[in-house]
Amino acid sequence: MERAAIALCRSHTHSGPVLGLNPRAMLYDLLDQHQKTFVDEYTHSLLNHIDSAVSEAIHDLRPSLVS
């Protein structure tokens, strides 16, 4: 499968966890170092889970019917 054929969709929420991504969330700069470490670890974990989910989906491709 070509990389260009993969789409990753997301949504926007104001009630989800803070992620330490660029551009940084406004609240990130207000966190103390312990909280920033937690956010950074969560962000890293989330990215790994997304990567694993995409890899699993690619390896489990099957024909489908869209109606």
C-alpha cells in the first residue's frame, strides 16, 4: 500500500488531555516540571499506540464493500 493511500483522521476537543506537541498547548507552559514530564510521557505513549494501530491495520487488510 502506498503511503499516500493512508489517511489519519482526528477530531478536536477542549475536554481531552493536554498533549506536548508543537505548537504547544497554551496550558503546557503553565505546568510544573512533574506535570510536563507526565504530559510528555502520555504524548509519547499515544503516538506509539497510534503507530501500532496503523501497523496492525495495514497487516490485517481485507477487501471491503462500501455501500
